[in-house]
Amino acid sequence: MNRRQNKTQLGIKDIFIHLLTEKPIDKITVARITERVGINRGTFYLHYHDVYDLHDQIVTELIADIIAIFSTTYPTTTENYSSFKTLSYQLVSYIATGWHHCL
């Protein structure tokens, strides 16, 4: 995916998540998302089937990111409890900086 496509997808995801803070998913329309992002509906449909597909892709990415954090930082022995600091730091950083910075 090129940089412009990535920027478009991040814009769509950001606006979608913002809209989710205002209303339930069944009240969010593709038209509203594209209007707020400043793209046409065709561009949205190049990336997603509908708002539910967008939601599912975001959730899938978040789960994959969290699994990756656990896979790389979870302590494998009881002697290595200090690694929980690393795990905690990674999880908090992921949440604090926002999901889109980690994609």
C-alpha cells in the first residue's frame, strides 16, 4: 500500500472512531465518514465493504497488535518478573499514543 492509501485509510479510521464516540455504529453512514474525511464514497469502497467491515478490520488490527505486544514481551519464566514492566509499558504506550501510531 502506498503512502497516500495509508493516509486515506488512517483518516477513515480516525473519523470512524470519532463518530463512534458520538453515536452507535448503526447510525454511522459511509456518506458521513467520507464527508468528514474529504473523500468520495468510491474511495471508501476501495478499502471497505461498509461501516461494519471497517469496524471489523480495526478490531482485527487492534487484536493483532496486542497479541504481538504480548508475544514479544510476556515473561516466559517466573524468574523474569521485571519483564512485566516491559509488557505494561508497551501496552500503556500503545493505548496512550493511539492505535493508528502502531499500525
